[in-house]
Amino acid sequence: MTQDGKKQAQDRYARQAEDLSLLPQDTNNPEATDTRAVKANFITPRDPVIETANGGRLPAVPFAEAEKLNRFRDEAKHEGSGGGLHRIRRRTNELAAAQETDEGAAMDDQMSGQSVNAGAPLRTAIPPPRTHPLFPQLPLYGPPTFLRNLQTYGFRLSSAFLSLAFLGTIVLGALFTTIPLVIRHIYLRLTFRNPYARRPFYEEEKRRKKARRETERAWKRQRRRQTNGYPMQHVDDAAGTNQEHDFEPTEGGKDPLVCDIGYYARRVGLDTEEYKVQTEDGFILTLWHIYNPKEYTPRSSTHRGQDDPIVFPKEYPDHGNNNDSSTTTLPSSAPKRKYPVLLIHGLLQSSGAYCTNDDSSLAFYLAKSNYDVWLGNNRCGFHPQHQMLTYTDPRMWNWNIRQMGVMDLPALISRVLSETSFPKLALVCHSQGTTQTFVALAKEQRPELGEKISVFCALAPAVYAGPLIGKMYFKFMRLISPGMFRMIFGIHAFIPFMMLMHRFLPGSIYGALGYRVFLFLFSWSDERWERDLRDRMFQFAPVY
């Protein structure tokens, strides 16, 4: 390569790196140099992540842009004969010409032994790498500039009104469809009939409600005894399952309806600790661990902090486990190691949804059945965090269900296995959680993840939307263009006004309103729920 040719290659690489960096590179800011894009790491053949000079990670960018960064980097560093560069350019031209076609996909697959041809053998057949219309190609957001910031804030301003109008339409529709139910409720009351008597588990609900009120009164009496200097007495839980006193509640009384799984765990004699998990594209996830305080000592906050974005390393760090009485257990005789179970939540929820039904909650039931229970939460959640990005950066929100499956789920599974020193775990997912698992396990994604899962329990598996997608509001979201979508809903969390309502409305009002909205949207019903706990069930939704 001539000096002029090498300089041109270096210029191309520098321009492409600047377009994918965290900050503009035309400043003297040392931080800008440290956050310059260096190369693209392909987590899967179609999921690139940008690595910066300081080792940081930036979320997924379009495949073509990532491929160009690596190609220009190779050209800039090329020091061999012109024949090598010629092959690079020839391959580049072939990829560019066939990039978005099945022929281009088949060309890549020919090199990997896979095929997108309809008549290919099942062992080598994979679906063509096309994006479903519901999940269009992710846009490219470069480093912040005046025009980009102006566009972003313009979308935020328009969405502040339009998304609120969309939400208002949904709420009004929910209230309107409630009118017949209210009329029927009033009629039954006026005719001296119980409107709840036809519920399928009405008698069981009454029994549990009565037991819960007795437990609340007993807890108040115990608090008064403690205040007056009398010894503590055991208080049985509402369901009457703690008769052997293996689990001593440390919280009680009337439920204040709070978004805190630790509080509800302590009401049934358990407790929780919070871990931070870093994905391969730099997002910081929240992972909750449920434990029996009589058997386990929580880890230090330093240990529970975010780890390196390395999924399934060849050798996990030595964290110890529940079998190590010097670091994690209180009794002198260490209990048997518990098999890890990871629970993943559904759409617009957090994994606190598994902790809202006292001892009948799935998370608490498994914990008391001698399993090591972990609750995983997807990116952003209640507190959006990224290694490098801020809430206002549009790249913070440049992801979809594909990234949740390819990035979030492996990171959570890897951290649980790292902490427990087990080779596999049990995975329980609900709704959206099942979707991201099916995405991750797909043959062209990360099928090796199945080697880390001993059993996968898919609760309400969401693969095909069925008649749900035909409803008016979902049709509207399907028909509008990506640009119109950003104008209505912005480049940030989906209708963040819902989070303000969650933060400021009393729990009872928010729970009642949330139920009516979800009943309207998804045709849910609380007939098989415990009605006395319904408001609690909405304290862990929605999330960002």
C-alpha cells in the first residue's frame, strides 16, 4: 500500500469512528478521545457492539455501519501486499451489493455452513435475516451535535403532548368500558346481593382476607409489646404456612402498597439483596436475590456491584457459595447448596410481580421450597443505567426485544451461575420474558445458551400475538412510520408520564386505575386473582 493510500484508509477509518463515538471528536476534550470508537465486536453475526478506546461499550448500531468500521480499521492497519487489500475490497463490494438481500445472506451462510434456502436440510437451514415490520431497523444515532440535540428535544416536546393524548385515550376507553360493570355492581348492591359472590374462589378469598387481617392485628400487638419491653412472640403469616417458625417475619401490619420487594419478602420471613449486572453492550441491569436470613449473610455492596461485560467466561471468579459457612452462612453447619432458579418478568413489568401474593407468590414459594431464587430485570427498568450513556441520549433507548434476548438474558444467567457456582440453572419466564428467551435460543442467535439451562418454564408464552394485534390501538402503532412513532412517543422511555403517575399517585388509586387500563388493553380479568391484593400487584409496573 502506498503512503497516500494508507493515509486515505486512515482518514476513512477516522471518519467512521467519529460517527460511532460517544462524543464529537473535533474537540480538545480528553474524554472525547477516550470514548472514541475503536472497533465493532459482533456478539452474534447480526448484533454488533461498539468498543471505545477506554474499553467502554456502546449499544447496537446498524450492521452495515459496524462492518464498515472494522473494514476501514483493517485497511488502515494493512501493511502487506496489495493483493490482501484487493481481497478485502472485493469482499466489501460483494457484501455491500448483497447486504439486504437473501443472496447476501446466503453468501455469508455459505461461509458458516448455514443456508437460508427453502430447500436446505433442517440441520443447516436458518430463517433469512430480515427484520419483522414490528421491529424495524434500528436507526443510527451518532455523537451529540447541535442538530441531533435539536431533533431529539423536538421529538421530546411533541411526544410530551401526543403520547399523553394517546394515554388519555386509552384511560378514557378503559373508564368508558367500566360503566356497565359499575351499573351492574350498583344494581346487585341495591337488591341486597353480593356482587363478588360469583367469583370462582370467593370463599378462599374471604378466608385469606380474614387471616391476613388477624395477622395484621397480631403484628400491631407484638409491636406494642416490644415497645413496652416485653419479649417478642412469633406471628404466623396470613396463609398459615409458617407454623414451624422456620421463617420469622420482620415486617408486618397494614400493607402500605410500596414498590419494594425487600419489604414483601420480610413480611414472609425472607429478605433480598440487589446485584448490578453489566450487559455486553454496556447496560446495567438489576438482579434481586431472595434468601433466608437465618441461613445466608448478604454479600458486600462492592461484591454486588456491576461486573465486567463478559458472558460465560471460561473460569468464573471464586465467589464462594451457600456451602461456605465463613462467608455466606450463619449456622456452624452449612446447609445443602440450593439449586438456582432465575425468574424473568413480562411486558412493562419488573420481577417484583413474582413477589406480590405473600407466601403464595411464586418467588417466595420457590425460596421456601429450598431453591436459590434470583429475579432478573431487563434493561432500563425503574432506574435506567448505562456504562457510558445518559437518560437523555437517544442511544440509551436504541434497542428492542432482540437486544433483550441476545444481551440481557445471557448476562443475567451468567451472573447467577457465577454467584452460585452451578453449571446450569432453571429458568422461569412470563410473557415478554418467554419471547426474549425464544429469541435468544433461536438457531441464528445464541443457541448455546440452552446448555446453561436445565429446564425452561414458559408462563403465558408470547410468540404469536393472535387477535390482540388487531385491536385499534395496536393497529395504530403498526401502521405509523418510524418517524411518526418517534414524533408521538419520542426518543426515550415509552410514555414516561406513566412513571410520574406511579411515583405520585396513592397506591390504591394507581392500582385500581392500572387494573382498568390493563383490562381494557389485554382483556384481563381479576377473577382468578386474590382481589384483596390486586392493588399490590400493580406496584411493580410499569417500568421505563
